[in-house]
Amino acid sequence: MIEHTYRRTPAEAIATIATPEDPDRWRAFEEHGCTVQFVYARIFVPQFSPSKPEAEGAEP
């Protein structure tokens, strides 16, 4: 997986590699065996809670 290429469609993912400045870059990646595959990912923001009181004698 190439970081920062996660997109909703294959065309959008390829567009992150093949920029207007270097439109043949994706073709070079394909020659090295790279492909675009759909991967389901559930992204969430972790919720952290303290494991001990912040102050001495405080309620948890």
C-alpha cells in the first residue's frame, strides 16, 4: 500500500500518483506490478479515558 493514496475510487487513487506534472508515473508503477484494489477500512477516532485520577484523592 502506498501511503496517502486511499480514495473512494480507483481513478481517484491513480490520480494521487499520476499528477499533471508527471502523468506517466502510474504507468511506471504498473510496470513494477502495482495494482489498485478495493479495501474496506473502517476509520474511527479513538476515545481515550484516564486509567487513574489526575489528582491525589480524586474520584475516578
